Amino acid sequence: MKNYLMLLVVVLFLSCKSNNKTTEELAEVDQTTIAKHIERLASDEFLGRKPFTEGEVKTVNYLKDEFEKIGVLPGNGDSFFQEVPMVEITGTPSEKMVISGKDGSFNLDVLKDFVAVTSKVKTDVSLDNSELVFAGYGIVAPEYNWNDYEGVDWKGKTAVVLINDPGFQSGDSTLFKGNEMTYYGRWTYKYEEAARQGASGLIIIHDTEPASYGWNVIESGWSGAKLIIESNLPLLDVESWISNESAQKIFDASIMKGEDYKTLARIKGFKATSLDLNISVAIQNKIKKDVSKNVVALIPGTERKDEVIIYSAHWDHFGIGKAIDGDSIYNGAIDNASGTAALLAIAEAFKKSTPTKRSIAFIALTGEEQGLLGSAFYAENPIFDPKKTVANINIDALNSPGKMKDLTITGYGQSEMDEYAEAAALKQDRYIIPDPEAEKGYFFRSDHFNFAKIGIPALYASGSYEGFDTSIEEVKEINENYLKNKYHQPSDEYDSATSDLSGVQFDLQLFFEIGFKLANENYFPKWYDGSEFKAARE
């Protein structure tokens, strides 16, 4: 009875906004279609789908051809492509990072102890005896009365900072957002802020728990070629990570020896402290300018063609990289052949259903793994008017082991998209929950974030907590195994004999029905009061 009343309330909430008729026919998202496209996109033929490679050419042409077969139209005028100018910087760091002080020096080894890259389009960059200064979490947040950089002239200096933000595992829900990561906790923010402060370099101390991934992810993801979009914003000479063990060596050699630097950084009023050490490291770069592509497809609406629902997923992965167990192709089956295949499967379902009043766009984005580059470029150069873009439904790394009871919403509490998701979930006898691992900052780690930043309400969700036939503990073990052994590794491959896509299909049916509902309404979902994205919409 309780579930019936919940469903009735949500249906009444949505029906007051809708002008739907009851003659609509909805197709089923086809599981065979999903499997076919994941298997193909994650095959060695596509060479790990890295931008600027033969793998990109194969991938974007495959997507264009498959959208055409479905009967979907080009989404960027008469083209299926939006060109995204990028720069590929292939950096070779010095084998050693030298840490020196009055009592001598020691070396850190590249990859084993540190990684170093640059976003400057220069053939050579370096830090030469740059002073190391511990800057806590590297955060400037006026709304929290927090400034880790205050009181230091940062010119020529290198900041050393912690990953995540002070609220993580503090036990204090009023410190930032408690255990839930804010954008201040993301590595992207930390490099941006250090550059704004005028520093020459920034070193982030890796720690598996607050980062939410191991050093192996840093090692594979921060070596080789790096893609950027050229910008007029300030940039660091060197962006670096060091291992937790290497950080301890540095602090043991510094004037902060014996101090609990992680606890000190969490105290309000913490002041940046010189470590009385210097750093030297150099990077030689090969630079290549080229153009990558977002793939954009469109199903025009029958009545309000200029009002658009956008389904997004990134097509890219890491290409060919460091060999692990003899395999060097980073196939990215879950991350994100699953989401890319989802766009095709949902497009097929829309074409088999009653035509919608609003338009439906499908954008397969480039450069997500390099820092959400394709969606960032789209946000600055939107094809569809953001004010008339109804919502974004983003699909990334679907890994449901069978049908799930839950629908976990990353960024729950931001917008009325939660209510649309809840109505669709109740129809499937499911419940919705906020991300139970909000401390990992997933809301800032996929492409919906860039749509949200320009005011478009975004839904990013999947079944990932409790299955109908799989316990909470079993699902947790599966998720942990993926993060430890497959995430951003060559082992993220598709095996048709062992892969269960019933849960993926279940999620995609839900996303399809939410989009179908939105596409037949006059209503625009709103951001909730208190959301940092509300102002952009208004």
C-alpha cells in the first residue's frame, strides 16, 4: 500500500506538468543491440578508442554509420560530427625527481614514485630548485572561509597538496560537505587553483581511499600522450602526483618531520608552510595539434523541434599503453563501450516508438578520459540552445550484475530529474538512493558535469547497490573487483559468454522512458533551491 501511494504521488506530480495523450507506444530497448555494439566497440579492432589515433577514426565512423542505419539524422546541421580542436602533448619526464635540502638530496623514480605532465604547449618545461610549500588541500573557498594559499607569494614555488577536501573522514558533517566530496576535492580543481595563485608547479599526494583509486590508475592514466584544449587561462609548468610513500619521505626530510600533516591541513585557519626543500624535474614534449570529434545525432520532434533532450556518453578510452599481463590494448568495455552502445540502443528504441513532440539528441563525446574535454568544448560551443535544452541523461560505465532493485543517483538532491527517475524506478519496482560513496566525487567525474555547469539539469544514475538476485554484499564485491582489477586497465574487456547485460538493459529502459516522458511535455525540470547550478539556468 505504501509503495502504491508513493507511486501515485509521483505520478500526480508529473501528470500536472504533462500534456501527454494515452496513445503513445514505447518500444523495449533491445539487449541484443546493446551486446552487439559493446562487443564491437570493445574489440581490439578499435585499438582502445583513443582520440587522435586510428582507433578514433574507426570509432566515430562506426557510430555515424550505425546511427544512419537506425534512421537517425545528423545532429550538427548536415554533419554527424562536431569538431573539437585539441593539442596532444606527449611528455617524457626526467627519470628522477630530485628533492634537495640543506642535509642533502634524494631521488624519486618516474612512474614508481611520481608522474609529471604539463598543459603548456611548449617543447620543454621544468622546475629548477623550486621551493616546496605544503598548502594543505590546495583550496580557496570563500563560502567556507577557507584559503590554503593565503600569505604566500607563490611565484616560482611548487605547492604540495592532499587529494579530496577537509570534510573527508573528518567526522564533521559541517566541514565542507562532510564525507561528500565537493568540487574542491577534485584534482582538476587543484591544478586550476594552483595556476591561478601563480605557482610554478603542483604536486598532489596520492592516497587510495580519498582518491578512490589506486596508484596503478595514476601510473597508467598519467603517462604517455595527454590531450588538452588550448586555453587562455593560467597554467602550471608541471602538474604532478606522488605516491603516499614518497610524500612521507619528503615530509621526513622537511622541517615538518614528525608532524601529522594530514590532520594539520584539516584545521580551519591552517597556514601554508615551506618545507625547506626544493624540487627539480623536467619534461620534454612532442606536440601535435589535431581535431577530434564529438558524434552528434538527432531525432527531430514533431511539434517543438527546438526543445531538446540530450543523451550523452563518452566514446573514448586510453588506446594502446603500458602492457599488463601481456596486453597493451585498453579496450574499455564497461568504461565506456557500455554507454556508447547505450546511445545506439536507445536511439533504436525511440525510432520504434511513437514520435515525440520534442527533439532527442545523442552525443557521443570525445576526450572524457583526458578531463571531460569533449563535453567542455560542447558547453562552450553548444549546438542546441542551452535554455531550450530540457535535460541531459548521461550514461557512463554501466556495470550492473543483473537487474538491480536500486537506482543510485549521483548528485541526488540537485534537480527535479530525481523525481522523474523515481517515477520510472517505481514502475520497475525499484527504489532510488543517493550515491552511497559521495566522498569519491563521481558527480564531477563524468560529462554530465559540464552540461550542469551551463544550467542543464542532468541525470547520472545506474543500478549499483542491491540486485533482485544479488545481495548488497555481492554487488559491493563486484564493484570493488572492477575498480581494483579492471578500471582503466587492459582487462576491461567484453566476454559474451560471461557478461550479463540484463541489468544494463533494465537501466537503459528506465533512461529511455524518462526521456520519452520529457519529450512529450511542455515542462522544463528545475534545479532545486540551494543547487550551485540553479543560477546558470535562470
